[in-house]
Amino acid sequence: MSVFNELKLKDYVTLLGTMFGASVIILSILGVLSPDDYLLPWAALMWAGAMTCDLLDGYVARKLNQVNKIGKEIDSLSDAVSFVVAPSVLILCASLDGDFPIFGLPAEGVMIGVFVLIFFGITRLAWFNVENKGEGYIGITTPMSAAFLVSFFLSNHYFQQLATYLPSYYNAMAPISYFFSNTLTVTFFCIILGLLNVAPFLRYGAKVQLRTGIWKYFIFILGTLIVITIVLARGFMGTSFAKFAAHIFPLIFVFCLLGYFAYGFYNYLAIRSRGELENSKN
């Protein structure tokens, strides 16, 4: 029997997301090799496509009641490409392209953080496949850690361009940007995100896992902001307003993601205070 006889519509949506994830990797590499300043942001746009497909395949599966074993494997492998390897390559290539100032660590040193992120990201996906019972999860998901990296990259990428378009704002914020957006700090970010993928002190309930309530809008807003960011910066031919919007929109989402991390820790403390920690489900 052909493998294509086993595939359902949701699986093709997942595979489309994998192609978007592969495009992130390809465009990131080309962004280092080419002088075109827009290839790396377009790689981030491709990641938004991968995120959209990740949301859409679940919707299609529920609406059409499509469940199959091969689909579960495809979904996990696709996540490994789109939400572990792709954002890691994007951050590494951005570093090699000079997006992050050197601060005590060569641009290639970001590979240390990238290796840690990939190690724990893949581990988290395998762990989730084994332990997942649909009742919540431990640690942040790989899409959320990827969202942090992509949003952080976009905000910093367009901030660096404000030196020309909004020099007063750039000069005021440059010390903060230099502290948070140098190669050493970015390496630590990748290491910390990797560890948070499997952190036992971050716990999320079924509503978060199933993306119901406010969480489905939270994820939708992410993709929308990323698309608006890149379209604004490109479509308005690089005006100061467009560059500032391209910087501030992803920055807002970075802070939203920090709230998501804090919520996981708050939920952990709540479970622990009720004495339910040992019996809580993964």
C-alpha cells in the first residue's frame, strides 16, 4: 500500500508547514551569503507560515475527525524542523550576519546556545510524545520558544536600522539594546530557552495545551504581528514609521511571551500549594 493512501488532509497541511520551516533554514543561510538585507526577515515570515500550518492542521483534524498514526509522527518531525532547527539556524545566521554586536564572544559562539537549544528542543518533543495525555504539559512548548527567538530577532533587526531613521530613539535605547542583543546574551537566551523546554517548574493546563480560550488568540496575534512587521517595513519602502513599527510589534510580543513563562511558574506554585504536585499530570 502506498504511503500516500495513509495520509489525510491534515497531514498535507502539516507537511506544508514543514516546507515553510525548511524555507526558514534556506533563506537564513542565503541571508548570510547575500547582501540583501531582507532575506533574514523573510525567513521570519516563512516561520509565521509554519506556525499558521501548525494551528491549522489541528483545526482540520478536529473538524474532519482525522486521526492516524503516521500523522502523529509527521507532526512531531515537522515540529523538530520548524520550531527547533529553523529558529536556531535563523538566530545563528543573524549573528553571523552581524545583527548582534560582539560582546566578549565571537559571532560563531552563538553555536553553543544553538546546540543546547536543539538538544533540549528535540528531547522535549520526544518526551511530550511519550508523556502527553492531553491534560496539560510541563515546560514551554517548542513553538513558544521559537516564537520568542523569532520575535526577538525581528525587534533587534529593525532597531539597528533606526540609527538612520530615528537616531534620537536609537541613541536613547542603544545601551539597553547592546546589553540584551549581543552575542553573549543571545547565547545565554538560547541556553535558557532550551532548559525551559523541559523545566519542571513551568506547568500549563489543558486549556493552554488545547489552545482554547485566550490562548488561541494569543498565538494568532503572534503570526499577525510578524506578518504586519515585515509587510510594513518592506511595503512602506523603509520609512521611519515602518521601521519603528517593525521594531516595536515584535518587542511587544516578546513581553507577552515573558508573561506566558510567568504564568507557567505561577501555575506551578498554585499546584504545589494545593499539594497536588506529585499527582499532577504531564
